[in-house]
Amino acid sequence: MKLFSYKKPLITLIIVFSLYFIGLSFIKLKAEQKLLDIEGLNFVELNISLLGDLSIEKVNYKSPKLKLDAEQVKLNLGYISIITGSQVEIDHLLLNTASVEVNINRKHSQDNQEIGQSQNQKVSLNQLELERVNLKINNAKKTTSFVNINTLVNQVNNYNNFNLEQISYLRFDFLNYPINHLQKLQLSDFDYKNKLFNLSRFKILPLFSKHDYGKQISHETDLMHLEAFSVNSTLAGFDFKNAKLSNLRLSLLEIDSLNFKISRDKTLKDDKSLKLSYAQQLQNLKFKFMLDSLWVNKAAITYEEKHKLTKDFAPVVFNDLNLTLSNLNNLNLPESSNLARLNAQFKLNKASKIKLGLQYNLSTSTEDFTAEVSGQNILASRFSELLEQSVKTGISGKFNSVKTKIKARDNSASGTFNLNSSDVEVTLYNNKGRKRQFVSLMANKMIKRSLNTSLHLENIEKDQTKSLWNFIWSFVNSGLKKALLKF
């Protein structure tokens, strides 16, 4: 009797396990049939675990829109979806050691046969995990590429209304993105988790040299070369609505060091198109943007122009630059609280020290700001090469101190200008770059070689085809001319 009491549950257990393994075999068979029905898909082996997880080895898929080569694809599937065939429900999808290439906006009659949309079937995917995945996205003439992506994304079905909380983590070694026909963007060693991200390098690289890029454009255009190192930030908001970016907010963005070179070939046709102000550019963004604060340490900025075919670019170099920028946004805040603030200090030569403070109104469509610029011990020769090319005038001497306060409204600026200078002298050149000795002598008779003066400037108008920085320089340049000339 005691032996018989053990036999019944044992037989029941054997029957249950037998039915379970039969069920797994049936699920595997159905899964294989569905996979084999997908045109362009090949794989070496399909395995199913005791818990029902599918593992597909050596996967290859090719279609007009998608190419995939993967060492392993793991899926956690809902059994009912496999049996009924109405909708494939994937709770978790793991893509391991893979290369993926996606072609966007490419029409083809077989689009309805893509993975996840074979005939009348639909795919429901909750969680996506990528390990060591290389990704290429081809869109028109641009190709965006990622190297070694590792990420975990939840609620993938909600990609149309995507938000930051859906990303558990994201890491990749390298991103290459073509910005336009002149420059490309590169990111290195990106790491995001818990709203914090950092990357070792942020680059905007020219696709042509500064000597050759003029062949690619019809009028004056800046060629930029930027390299930023050790970039860290808190990503406070990141949302998509209807598959479009709707909100981006960064709380603190910190850059450890930065090198930025801006080259402009002015032998090309002048660009007479109207330039939007920074406020207008922000307002024209198709998503809400907020940067609470930006800190840049140990930066160097070089601006250079080429005015003659026979000469190289003439540079002005801003060294030892440190800056902070706060409250940059397009949130349509009240004007009283919608001022972006920039504070910077830098050097033109080793002994010099220059400070810039700027409060910029983001609520208007015109240049509306107040600025203060002060500098000490500036060697005028730092501008001489650029001035020689642009206005055929070299300059030497020393600006012991320069102070200016600017108040700009509706693209017109007024303010004060203070200058203390010594031993200022100019040299004029002809079109061939030769010194005009007599004319230079006469010109120096008309300037004050040493002075200490204060004056007021009124209604300095902005050139609508130039930038904010050109506007500030025009004000300072007007002050220099008025202070140095004897009449």
C-alpha cells in the first residue's frame, strides 16, 4: 500500500513533464516555421530552454531596408502568440555581437515582408537589449554609424512617445554623424545611466582642409573644427512625441578642455543673406530646449580669415579661455526671467587679461542685450596680421586698458568706451602687400599714439548679414577709431 501511494504522483509528474517537453517541441516547431517563412532570413540553429526562451544562432537577414548579421539572438516569447499566430509577443529581445544596417526612406514593394511585419503578423516588443552591436543608419546621402552599442531599453512599443525613463543604460564606443557637406560629428566613449552621461571626446571635424573647402561652396561660410574633452552632464529631460523629439533639457554641462578653430575664406563671394539672431534660432527649434548651465575650462579659440589668394589665413587666437553660460532656452518665459548669461575670461597675449559679461534677452527676435568688455595689457600686434589682410592696415603698440559697456536694443547699440593706450602706430599696405611708407607716415600724424580717454557711442547699427559677435566687434572698432583719430 505504501509503495502504491508513491506511484500515482510519480506517474502524474512524468506525464506533466512529458506534456511539457512535447509542448516545447511544438513551440520550437512553430517558431521555426515562422522564421523560415521570413524571406531573406537564415540561421544555423534554433534552441529553446526549459523556461521557454528561444536562442537563434548565427543569424543573417537581408532586405532592402535591413541587413543583420548576429552571433546570437535571444527571445522571450509569449507561448499563446506562437500557437495562435495572431501577434508575436516578445517580452525580451537580446541581440548579441551583431552588425545592423538600416536604410530609411527607401520605398520597396516588399516592405510588408520586413522582420516583425510579415504579411498579417505584428510584433509586440517590450524590452530590447543590445550587446556589442555595430549599427549603421543610411538616410538619403548621410550615414550615421555606431560602434559597440550596449543598451537596455524598456517599453520599446512606445517609441512614438519615448521618454528618458525607458533607457536603463546606454554605452557606445564611437558615433559618426555627417552634419552637412562640410563637417561631421564624432562622439567617443559615451556612457549614460541614471540621467548622467559622460563622453571622453566630442568632435566637429571638417571634411575638407581650410584651403580646399572653398571649392565646395558658392559664398563665404565658416569651416569649423572643434574638439572637446571629458564632457559630462545631467540629462534632466528627453522626450519624443509622435516619433519626434519634443523636449530636451540639460541641467549642468561641463567640458574639461576645448579647442575650437573657425576658418572663413573671404576670397569667396560675400554672403548677403540675413542672419537669424541666437534667440530666433532657438525659437525656431521644433522642440523645447533648456540648458541650465554650461562650464568650459581651459579652452582655446582661433578665428582666422583669408582675404588674398596669395596669402595664408590670418588668425586671432583666444587662449586660456574659461566661460560659464546659464539659462539658455526657448521656453517662452517672461522677459524678466528669460535672460541668458555668459561670463568669460581669456588672453590674447601672455600678459593680457580680458573679461566679457553678456546678458542676452531670449524673448525677442532682434539683438537685445547688455555687454561689458574689459581688458588689460593687450598687444595691438595680435590683430595686425588680420587687419593687414582685411583693411590693408597693420597696427602695433599696446592697449594698457580697454573698457566698454554696451546696451543693444532692436539691433542698435549705444554705450561707453574707455581706452588707455601707448605707442600705437599703423602701417598701410598696397594691394600687393607692400608697405606704403609715405602714406603710413602721414597716417601716424593723424592718430594719437598715446592716450587715456572716455567717450560715448550712439546708434551703432548691426549688419543684418553678420553675427552677434561681429556686432560687438563693430561697437569696439567704432570706439577705437573715434578715440585714436585726432579729428
